[in-house]
Amino acid sequence: MSRLTELTPAEKRFLDDAVAEAERVKGKKLNRPDRYTVLNQAKAQIAASENA
């Protein structure tokens, strides 16, 4: 996956919300590998929506 260079405020909020939701589901703060996994999935969703 290519790196997202410019994110809109809505996309930044989407990434923050994804991490917050994952932390809420887990019940505690995410460790670094889990955080990267969540962010990569959210970034893939953003990239897919840009390509659609």
C-alpha cells in the first residue's frame, strides 16, 4: 500500500475514531503493533474509497 500523503480533516478524524473504537472494544490502550494494524486497515479503507 502506498503512503497517504495528504489527508483531509475528515480522514484524520476517521483514523482517530478507528483507534478509539479499537481501544474501546479491547478495553485498554492499544500496544504499538495493534495500533499499526488498526491504522493500516483504516488507511486501506480510505485508499479504497479514493479509488472508487
